[in-house]
Amino acid sequence: MLRLLTLALIAAMLATGAADAKTLRWANRGDPQTTDPHSQNEGLTNNVNQLVYEFLVGRDKKLDLVPELAVSWTQVSPTVWRFKLRPGVKFHDGTPFTADDVVFSFQRAAEPTSQLRVYANAAGAPKKIDDLTVEFTTNGPNPVELEHMNTINIMSKAWCEKYKATKPQNFTAKEDAYTAHNANGTGAYMLKSREPDVKTVLIKNPNWWGIKEGRFEGNVDEVIFTPIG
């Protein structure tokens, strides 16, 4: 249900038909717990973060698995999967997306402070082959490997290192990590501002790779999320 809600929201935002740019005002009884995509596995939090961050493998409107940050994949042995990454993608701060970010993200999501660690560990050990190729080695044959590629959002290694955020926010310990209020993904929307329990504002990413591929057909340039509970 969580992923269905996220997909429904994204589809509505990317496919709204009116010509003029619009602001989508989104209210909910709760508030996203954090903007760290590897910290909490909670419905509303994921819904917001998945507008900013992306997976290696996404889903289309029919919920079929489709290329996202990975353009193709092959199972080279029963326990080894190879993913070719999308060239020319940049994070919101302008830095290029590479295999280093993929390896880093899956290792980060496997840390003890991540509620997504079970999925990151199940995906297998990541290894950089070249700047646009990554291999995952699983503990055994994994028929749902691609599903796991649709659970871990990709973060910028350089950005996390710069802001001392190489591990997920320790939400349980109430850590006030940089990633709890800031974000730097590759997705269709960028985080403009974040006031916990007050307002979260996202704006359209004009450099999103999906625009050139015709994936952004709508007119939502700004999303304002407000908790009303």
C-alpha cells in the first residue's frame, strides 16, 4: 500500500494536464519523520523522500519494474547481478551520479541505524566495476533481487561525506543529523525548505534526467506539505 500511495502521488504530479505551473498543497495528519531516506521506513516519510531520491529500479504506472537510475541489468550467475547505470545523471547540487554513490548508498542503508538494513543486506554486497557499472553478490539465489533494488534510495557519497552524514540518522536517539532537514537526490523534485511539524516545500528539478525522456508531463512546479494533526 505504501508504494501504491507514492506512485499515485508521483503520477498525479507528473501527469497533470493544465498548461500553467501549479503549486500542489498536500496536507496530512502527520509529518515526515526525517528527510534521511535510509533512517526510517515509515509511510509518509517514504512518500516525501521518494519525490526527491530515486532507486536503481523503479515502477511504471502499471507497477511493473522498470529502469530508473539503472538502465539495464543482467544476472551473470545465480548469485551475481550486474547493473548498468544511467549516464549523465546529476544530483541536485550538480555533482555527477556514479557507481561510487550506489555502493555507498547500499552500504549506508545496511548500517544499524537504518530501518531499511534488511533490504540492503538482502540485495547483496555491492562492488564497483567501473563508473557506470555495479555488481551485487548475494548470499544465495535471490528471485526478488530487483524488488530490493526498488527499496534503497541512492544518495551522493560526496555530499554525505561533506556534511558528516555517512551513516543514517539515529532517529531513536533523537540525533539532529544534517540529513534530517536537508536532502540531495537525483529525483524530479528538490527540497527547498524543511520546518519539522510546520511545513516542507519541494520544487521541480529543472535538470531531472526524466524531463528529456518525456517522463515529466505535468505542471506541478512546487509541492507544499503541511501537517494538520
